[in-house]
Amino acid sequence: METRNLIGNSYRPGNGNKFKAVDPAHGVDLPGEFYAASVAEANNAMDLADKAFTAYRNIGPKKKAAFLRSIADEIIAIGDALLERASAESGLPVPRLQGERARTTNQLKMFADLLEEGSWVEAIIDTAIPDRQPLPRLDIRKMMVPLGPAVVFGASNFPLAFSVAGGDTAAALAAGCPVVVKAHPAHPGTSALVAEAIRKAAEATAMPEGVFSILYDDGYAIGETLVKHPKTKIVTFTGSLKGGMALVKISRERDEPIPVFAEMGSINPLILLPGALKNRPAELAKLAGPITNNAGQFCTQPGLLITINGEGLAEFKTALAGEIKEIMSSTMLTPGICANFNKLAGNMLAEDAVKIIAKSEKVDTTKNNQGVPLVTEISAAEFLLDEKFKEEVFGPYSMLIVAENRGELEQVVNSLHGQLTASIYADGDELAGYKNVTDKLADIAGRVILNGPPTGVEVGNAIQHGGPFPATSDSRFTSVGTSSIKRFVRPVCWQNWSEDLLPDELKTSNPLNIWRLFNNEWKK
Amino acid sequence: METRNLIGNSYRPGNGNKFKAVDPAHGVDLPGEFYAASVAEANNAMDLADKAFTAYRNIGPKKKAAFLRSIADEIIAIGDALLERASAESGLPVPRLQGERARTTNQLKMFADLLEEGSWVEAIIDTAIPDRQPLPRLDIRKMMVPLGPAVVFGASNFPLAFSVAGGDTAAALAAGCPVVVKAHPAHPGTSALVAEAIRKAAEATAMPEGVFSILYDDGYAIGETLVKHPKTKIVTFTGSLKGGMALVKISRERDEPIPVFAEMGSINPLILLPGALKNRPAELAKLAGPITNNAGQFCTQPGLLITINGEGLAEFKTALAGEIKEIMSSTMLTPGICANFNKLAGNMLAEDAVKIIAKSEKVDTTKNNQGVPLVTEISAAEFLLDEKFKEEVFGPYSMLIVAENRGELEQVVNSLHGQLTASIYADGDELAGYKNVTDKLADIAGRVILNGPPTGVEVGNAIQHGGPFPATSDSRFTSVGTSSIKRFVRPVCWQNWSEDLLPDELKTSNPLNIWRLFNNEWKK
């Protein structure tokens, strides 16, 4: 495993400081010393990315697609070593990482398919009307073009799918933006293995040097340098509110402001309407799974259950307690995340208004950094009194809010901030009677879900993984699915341009055979 | 004319301070005293807009379209009084304002048509695949929904088309966002007449109260209050870099960051390639028109002409001087804008490197605040030495940069910051030989134009009126054309939702008969 910083085609030695990965389950260092990048290397990576941009943006969609597919192949070619290293670094079980690897390679292939299909560029053509009155109409043709070099921050909770070759990198490369990854220090070995896969794929498909670089740092200096660099045109991040807003702040101090798409905090409220609660309390108690799976370390983990006191509530609570009791604790991603989980859960429990209604009795004492499943309860009246009850407790924790009546439930919903998701469980016709509630959910969230948990994010065309602040820094974009490519592009139009010199996407003959809005008509 | 602040259906008296509009051509006050809004009124307008949002967003596209068309009708119904007042307040000639009124009403109708056509919501549907392996696919459906109340700042240079019922208001209302306009203090009378037209249209089409409000202020307090208000979800602005960045700064100080789309400074470089310069110097000298029309007060006015010393240059300069000499000075929009023009042009002339090559000899001495057409020249070498030569001189001014060779021309182009437009004049096949230059132009601008001036912005589907910083605060959006509606919306997806309760745009039966991406296929 190459543990130095990869800048274009060269591995580079960093600033002299080294750090190791920690196995959170056993509290021991893992093999390999990683070389913290120097500021000069970070600047070098961005300059090289900018140089690569001119060449890379002009490479056709088929070749870019081949590059993305080659990355997927090279990731698979690493074999079990990747899953084992990722598991050791993250505490996540190998089967979960197997699924995550499939998601990662599928994302790369999805963007390859998107490039070949081609309509994502939103080509719009208005041809000239020389005899229009009072003024002639000129020929104007518009399409999306890449913004420029992208800085991608690896996320801790998806060491494959939201990291080095994750959705952000795949979308950026598909858009035509070279990528510089700031590796997450919690899984540098996983990052190094995937980075080498990308390097090989870039080499095999003859991509320009600098289309991809990766830098290591267990501190903040390199991330800050990358976000400040004048050649950086967009930044993506998935993580905490604090981390995301720190990057947003740095971006604001630049001479040229740039977009930072940060996916941050979300407590993903889940509403249990009276009919659902009454008719299927035991089924609803199976939410114990989404609450606790992989130590609850998903951005869409349901951290808030909201219901109305009534028939079924007691049964639901009993059933939930029974489920949670039997769920084994899991290793959390890092000692820091585990410590923070215990601190934040403890803060909640320190409040008189909060009581425990379910707790795991199966703590794995053979491993360190265990997240022990916990569900608490609070009355709606108490919840509404203090903003602190809305704080995200990242881990296997959820809070049940019990309203005394519909009005209180609505007050709770109306008090919520922006979310990635909002779910509602309803039976029969009752959903229709709650239009003001479902409207509000669509108002605060990016995705609203009926009778299902928010976890298990589908990666496709229709997904919206984003939402109003503080869920993300810009609700107008998604960080999952084909539409996530839109974060990396901007429109340019060519007026009265020479047909020969137009991009293929905009030529009248439509050589790429893509869907376009042509004189106000959608066609190929 | 009602000169008080319109908040929903009520006219309100402001904070006690009043101000008058000034006729810049004659330096005299115009009839009517305008009531500067109070902070309480500003807060009230935003709260009412937020209340109206819930009702307004649920109004169907046909009714919203009727509202927009009714605004257009009411504007026409004001008759010549509107053109006369706008001319008196802005110094712009009545025929220009006639054209601008047509553009304004056409924009409203364009968005009405867009709503009825319906595909702008970008509906994407992925239906369930229950037997997919390893996991079933759930039904997910996505579309654009409005962000919430919008604050629109009227612009001084288009008192109709970029003001109270201009493109921003039309796009916001079409998107489903209630609008609170901060009237531009240079044309409060025009604003009041148009505001009353919108009020009448809202009443006639039974729109919820608060869908539109307008506030007056000749200072900054009300604008600041509106941008800071927690119910404000998006801000649009067209004006100076200083003004735009001030709003961006205020938006950053909010608890919840919101998008501010500011269209700001642009010098709109225009390149004259050697063949064009050689073959048609006299024709190119007709650029005197776009440089000076309406005192050069267009965001797309060409402020920079870039060429290479060679055959035709002398003829071009002589012809341009001949054209400019004959162009009558024009009244500028405000005394402040005129003073600033003279100051900035004076700053340029104070530089040894800058010399005058063309100046109007026809100064209208019967009027005040005259912008006198002026073209200067600088060598590329000198231009490259100092950033100050890139400063926008808003008014009838342009600077010719003469490079000694192609390399110098490329250096000049590569040194430019973000622009709304970039134009290039080329003859025969020479354009193809300048691919690195045209690539760079597409890299720095939102619109690139061949053999034509950047002024005369087409309002349609394919237009891009935006560009990299500092041309705008977010290059990913346009402020002109149908796509400008995208500034005001965000995607929401519904997962496993009840078919009956889905928005019409997302129902399987497609009752609105709109184009959608349905299981990866574009169809109606």
C-alpha cells in the first residue's frame, strides 16, 4: 500500500509528519504510516488539477465513461483486501462494506451511463428567426459545462461510497471537473487503496495528469489550503454541521466566493399517525433496525419519532423496548465519534424531561468504542421548550416525542429545522386528513417517505438527498443520484456561433443523439 | 398615484420619513412624496409573504399563469403615464421604455406559458421494482418546489424589465414564491404604478394576500431588514459589485444562510481578430452604438475591446472616432451614477498608459447629468500591469486594448475575471485557429457571441444571463429567460407516497400532460 500523497502521477512525501489509522474496535494502530501533505503539495495538486481541466473538459463523454468504469473495475480488482482494511479502519462489518462497495461501483457506472445517454447537459437550442418583428431572433444554444477543479472531502461514515471514489468524486469527474480528495483521516488505508485504483484507471484510459489527486492530513491545514486555493471552483463535504460550516466560512473569505455543498446535520423526523400506531405497534417497533443499524451512523438515521398519545402507544413502546434490548452494541467509526455520542446522549439524559424507554442489554465487551442503542421519550410540551432537544445525537439513538393531541404534534412539526428526510406512517385514509402536516414535511425536507424508514438511500434519477439548512448548505442540490452532477456545472450559451465549432451537444445535426429542447420542443 | 408602502392589500404610512424622485435630466424633484418603510412594516411584509406562501404554492399552474397575464394586462392598462413617469425618473427615452415595457409584459407571459407547459418542474419518476435483487426498489418521484418568500431588489437601469414586475418578480411568482420588492429609490413613481398593477391583478385573480408587497426606502435599512428576515428564503439583486456583495454579506450573518443571486459587475470583453479588423474596420466601428446606447447603462455593454496591432487598426480607430464624435450625450439614470461615471472615467484618464481615441463632441447642454461617450486606448502590456484597468466604468465608455501579437492577446484574455458575456469578431476560417481563446471565453463568461455585440439580451429558453464571479454571485444560475425560474426552487422527492396525494405533476396518469423522465425515459 502506497501511503504517500498522490499528486497527479507522483507519490509525494508530505510535510514530514506521519499518522496511523486506528482500529476502533480494538483501539490499536493499523499497519501503514500516512504522510501528512505539505501546504506546497496541496497547492501543487490544485495547480495540476487546473492544468488538467482544460484537457479533461474537452474529452468526449464516451472516454470519460470508460474512465469511470475503469475506476469501478480497479476497485473490484483490489479484492477482499479493500473490505478488510475498510472494516478494520471503520468498525463496520464486512457484509455492509460489501454492499457499500457495490453501491460505489454502481455509482461510477451510473454516471458512465449518464454521460453516454447525454441529456444531463440540458441542451437548449433556439435557432435564428431573421424576420422576427420588431427585432430578429439570433441563434442561441445553451448547455452545462464543468465549473473547474473540485475539492472532495471524504466522509467517515461511508469509507467507500462517500469517500475517495464515492458519489462526489464520480459526479465531479463525470461533469468534467478534476478532483482533489482530502482523505478522511479515519480511513487512510482504504483511501490509499482506492486512490491507487483511480490512478491506474486514469493511466489505463489516458486521462490528463492531475485529473485526480489525494492528500492526507490528520489536522485541518490541508483542507483549509484546498478550499482557499484560487483554482478551486467547488467543494463538497459530508459530515457534521460544525465541519461543514467551517468550510463554508473559509470559502467566504476567498476573493472569489465558490459554492460549498455541505451535507450536514439531520435528525430525520418520523411521524407515527394514530391509525398506524393503533393497528400495527409491533410492526412499527421494527424501526429499532433503522435506528441502530451500523451504530446508527447514517445521515438519514431516524433520530426523532413523533406521535400522539393514544391507542397502541403503550404496546409500541413495550415492543420497541423489547427489540432494542436484544440489539447488540456496535463499534462506532472512531473513538471521537463514540465519545461524542456518549456525551450528547448523556446531555439528553441529564434533562429531567427526558426518560429512557429502551436500551440495549447486549454490550459487546470484547470490543472498544461501542455504541449502545438507546431510545428516550419526551413530551411534546417539554420538547417545544428548548432547542437543545433538536440537536443531532449521531449514533444508535432516537427520541420519541409524545404529543397530547394533534395540535401539539403540528406544533412539534412546525418547530423543526431543515432535514434530509421526513417520514410518516399512516393507515388507511388518515394521511389525507393530515395535509397541513405532509405539506410542512415537504417544506422542511428533501425527501418525504410514507410507511417506510428513511435509511437505505436509493441511488437513482429521482432521489433527492439534500434539504433546507442545516441539513445542507444549499437545498437546491442533491449529493446522491444522477442529479448530483448538477452541483459541478454551470450553463454557458453560444450566440450566433459557427455550427462547426459548437460543442457536439449543440450542433443542429445532434451527432450525440441526445434529448434537447429544440425551438421549445423536447426531442432527439 | 399611491406613494405609500403596499403590504398585502394595505397601503401603509412608513416610518415618517419621505423622499421624492428626481428628474436627472433637469435636476428637479418630480411629483409625489414616497413613504420610507418602517422596519416593522418590512417585518410585516415578510410575515405576510410567509403566510401567503402556503396558500400560493398550492395554487395550480393555470391560475398562477392567469395571475401573471393579468399583471401584464394591468401594466399595459396604465398607458402612457407609465412610460412618461419612467422616462422622467430615469432619463431614458420613451421609445426605449416602450420596448422595455413590451419586454416586461412578454416576460410575464413567457412564464405563464412555461407554467402551462409544465416541464420546468423537472419531474422524475422511478417506479417500484419489488423483486429487484438484492433489495427492492421503492417508488420515488421528484420535482421542483418553491423555496419560499423572495426579496427582489429593483434595478436602476431597467425601471420596468428588472424592477417591480421585472424578470425576477415574474420568475419568483411563477415558481410559487411570494415576492417582497424593495423599490429602487431612483424610480419610486414607476415602481408605485407597477405595484398597483400587481395589486389589482392579485385581487382580480383571487391570489392570497401577501403574495406581493412593495417597500420604499432611500437608505439601506429596509433592504437589510428584508435580507435578514428569517422568513426570507431567497434574494435577487441586479446592480453594482459593491451593492451585491453587501447583500451577500448580510445573508451570511443569518442563522440560516440563504441564496443571494446578485448580478453585478461585467466589462464584457469583445475581441476583434485580425481578419475581421482587416476586412471590415468601418463595420466594426458601428460598435459605437452598443458602447453608447442609453448612456451605456447596460450590464452587457462592451467595456473592453481587445485586438492585435495590424492591418485595419488605424482605419478602425479613425472610423470609431468618427462615429463616437457624432453621438449625442445622454442623460444618465441618476446624478450619483453620472458622478461615478465621470470619476471612474477620470481615474482611467489620469493614467499615463491610457489615451483618448474617441470622444463625443455633441454634449446636450440643455440637460443635466450627461454621460458623454468616450473610448480610450491602452497597450496590452500596460493593461496587464494593473488590475485597476479591469474596473467597470458604468456608462458610455469603452477601452481598446492593443496587443502586439497573438501571445499578448491571449495573455489579456487569460487575465480576465468572470463576465456576463464575451464576444469575438472573426472572418472566414480564422475563428477555428483560436480555439484556446474561445475555450477561455466560455470559461470566464456565461454567454459567448460570434460577430455581434453583447447588448440586446434575448429573453428565451436558451439564454444564459449570468457568469462566474464577479459577474454574478453564483454562476450556476441565470437571471434572464425561462431557466431563471430555477433560482427560486429546490427538488423534493416523495418515496412510496400515496398516488392520490402526490402533486399532479408526479401522478402516474400525468394529468397535466407534461414531459417527464419516467423510468429513465423522457416522455409525456
